[in-house]
Amino acid sequence: MKNDTFLDYLSTKHADGYMGTDDNMPDSFERYLESLDTNEMIDFADEWTKNVLEFAQLKVKQIKGVYSAHDALEAVDKVLSDLQK
């Protein structure tokens, strides 16, 4: 997944609109985080959650050759566990 954590997602959002040198990017990102208001943060969290869920759904759909409900649940558990890393 492109954005493993919410912070990674916010970093990507910042980078998409960043104009400057690599040296100044970390400080710019800090200022960017501080400038986000509550509604923007909630909107970004909603987008990120939607992306995570869509990724999980794709991974679950890729589970093939499952012969029992137990095997399917184990495979889903593994997908969810991998997402938490």
C-alpha cells in the first residue's frame, strides 16, 4: 500500500503540493501539520480510512483456493494483521 500509516498519507498529501528544496521539506511538513484545522484532519482521516479499507477488500478478494470457512477466516486475519504493521 502506498500510504502505510496516516502520517505517511499526510506526508504524501503535503508532498503533492510542496514547492521547495528537499532540505526544507521536513520543516515545511511540520508547519503543514500545524496548519491543518480539525475539519481538514477529519477529511484526510476519512480518505485514508477509505483507502485502507479498499486495499483490505482487494487483498481479501485475492484469497483463492480456500477450502473451509476456517481457512478463509485465517486468511482474512492475516490480511488485517499485515495492514496493522
